[in-house]
Amino acid sequence: MKLNKLSLSLAITLALGSTFGMAHAQTTATATKAPVATSTKASTQAPAQKAEAPVKAKEVLPAGVYPDTKDNWARDAIQAMTEAGYLSGYADNTFRPGKSITREQAATIYSKVLQHNTNEQELADLVTKENGISYTDIENDRWSNTAIKLVGAAGVMEGTTKTTFTPSKAMDREEFVASAANLVKKIKPDTPVKFEKVTFKDGASISKAYVADIEYMAQRGYVASGATTDFNPNQPVTRAQAATILNRILNGETAPVPSKATATKDNVKQDAKKMENKAKAVEKDVEKDTKADAKKAKDDAKKAEAAAKADAKKVEKESKANKTDKISESKVEQTPRIVRPVRRSTLKPLDQKQQDALENSVFTQLNKTYRTPEAFQDYGVMYWRDNQLHVALKSSADMDTVKANLASQGNSTINNYVVVEPSQYSQTEYDIIESNFRNYYSKNEKGGNVIAIFPDVENNQLYAVVSTASRETQQGISKVFGSKVKMTVKR
């Protein structure tokens, strides 16, 4: 059961003070006190002055918007996080979006997020673990003590050393994003991957200890990435940046994609002509062989049909003769129910260069529907099988569109080597299923290994080959994943 956000926010505010400001804000009582007139002359002159310069009405801002954030680039994120109770301003009603945040301020934010997004049992377990968290520079009566212990118990933040936390130290971007990755893994472990490959212009300057977590956040769209994008790992993270990343995590927002983020291969606009030229070259190389292969395929089909009829008569005869034979019946029952049809198996195999050119040509057509290859991953999956490139799509309407786009090319290579078919899952969904399966298997089968794993699109499941699997593991896989995963043990 989720905790009540309003009561939780109030309790934390009373116990810990404002997320960023209350621990250090100066009182403004004397500054806001109305002045007292001490001069009779000044008093008599006051009306004339008011007539010349009338007092302007105080601007009324929406809830969660501060005077210094109303025109800020992060206004919406700051407002959303303030309204949700995760962030708050200073005593003078400012937010100070450009100010850097400290480690204890970040810990307080994460503490609120954990309490809002963790069930009662998990929260109780964390509270129990808090007893083992202590730092020499965090006094028991320090305003951030409780929050620091909670994030330490949850594994979201660690000390700067084994015995110190350094609460007042400003966090840099790589440290903050890495800790935010720990938060995501704790409250949203199934967040799908949106960008398989990520890069940064200044990637070499990111500390090795943080690379994996930063890539994790970029792959899920929480931080922007790209060949032309700087991460600026050593710059202090600002309050506006922290609010933006937090808003993306909690509300499913995605960082904007730079125009050149996929410049290497996925910049389809620049490379489209080059891809088409490659496809045409492949077509010329393959077209001659295709005609000969078609004739051979026709002849082979006739031979196969004749052989199949002969086999069918033989099987029928044997079945009648042994219909009471239990062993024969057992063998019949063990015949696989799923028979994969061989499509154009007599086509001449394409080499790697030809396959790449064909993939690029197909991607060019897919981008007419999905804009970029990354977007396609959310709607379908592409794979090679039986010497053909399969494009499996979740939407029947998309299938019609893609088929029409491919057919409009009048390309015999595409017509012969590309199969468009339906799929229940997209590549992104298969990736999630695979990640969850690997985690479950490694946790329950300590001595086992995943030998091979791939999407079985025809049967709408992930096919996994493993080295070992106990009866308990097999039953657990069946219970947790159902028909989504087909696991086979290679003896």
C-alpha cells in the first residue's frame, strides 16, 4: 500500500526542514515587518508620493511556481516536483534553480521518493537496516540524519568513505546521475531501454566508476546523449537539473534527442542515397541468381511434394498396422506440434555486405513510418532466419503501410529476401522479458549459464537455452513468465 503523499510530505518537512533551503535559510521576520512612520513631515507628504507612483499589485503565480522559476527552462519540472512534495523552496519564496545541491539535500529528495514509492513492508525492511548505517560526520540531531540513513539502507547513496558522508559537499553531475540510477533500479527496475547504444562527446572524461550507471540512465532517456552532446561530468548539478531528472524518472518524461545523436549509421537523411545505391548494387548481383533459384525452387517443390505424398502413404500404412502399439503411439505424441515452414530456402545466401545493404534499405522504408530506427524498436522486431530478413510488427495497419512502402521500390532483392509478419511483442518488450528472465535465472540457478537466447516471433515467446535448471527453477520460470519464455536445458 502506498503511503499518503500529503501526510508524508508534511511529516518530513516538520522533521527535516525544507529539502534544499530550510536548513540554511535566514529568517525574514524583521525584513517583512511593516515600517513605522517616525516623522510628521514624512507622514504628511506620503499621499502626494503615492499619487505619483501607485503601488503595483503583487503578481500571483500558480502553485509550485516561484518568482525566480516562472521564466526558467525547468519551470514545469520544478512545479511538478514541488506540487508532489518532493522539492521545496527557500524561506524567501525563491527556488534558486541555478544553485548547486549538496549530498545531504540529494539524500533528502531520494528519501521522500522512496517513502512515496515503496510499499509498507519494503519500507519497514529499510527502516530496520538503518540501524547499521552511521557516519562520524552525521550527528544524531542533524536535520538530514534520517534521510541519509534511509538512502544508505536502500543502496541509493553511499558515504564518500566507509566512515564519512560529507553532507555539505556539492554533488557533481556524474555522482548525482549515478545515484539517480540506483534510485531507478530500486523503484522502477522494469523501465524499458529506449536507446540501445549511447555515447557522449566528452565520454572519455567520465569516471570509470560511474560510466555504467550513466549509460543506464541515458539508455532509458533520463539524460540526453549523443555524439555531439557533452555530459559535463565534473560540473556541479543544479537544483533545476535535479528537478528535471527527477521529473523524468517519476513521470515518464524523456530527455530531448539531439539532432545528430545517431549520426554514425542512423542519420538516414544524409545516408539514404548511399543506402539506395548499395541496395541497387546488391540487386544486380543477386537478380541473375534469383531467376535460376526460382526455377530450381519450383523443381524442388515438385520433388518435395511427391516425396511428401509417398511419406504420407507410408506413415498411414504403418499407423494402421501399429495402432495398438503403445510405443508407436508414444512416439506420435512426442512429435513437435510446431513445424516451422521453410520459406524460399533455395535462395542464394547473402554475404555480410549484402545483408547490411539490405538492412539499410529496409530501414530507409521503416523510417517513413517510425522516423528513426530507435522508434521502430517500440513497435516491432527485425531478425534473420532461413536466409531472409524478417520484419515483425505489432500493428496490422503498420504491416500494410510497410508492405506498401517496400513494394513501391520495385526491388527484387527486397521482394525475395524480406518477410513482413505479425508479432505480439516489440524489440523493446523482448529486451525487458530477456532482462527479467536473466535476473530470475541467475538468482535461482547459481551454477547455471544462459547459453543462447533469442525472440521466437512465430510463437510469441523468448526462447532460452540454459546449461542447468532445477525442477524448482523450471516451475518458477513457468509461474513467473508463463508462455512468454520457453526454456530448454542443453544436456
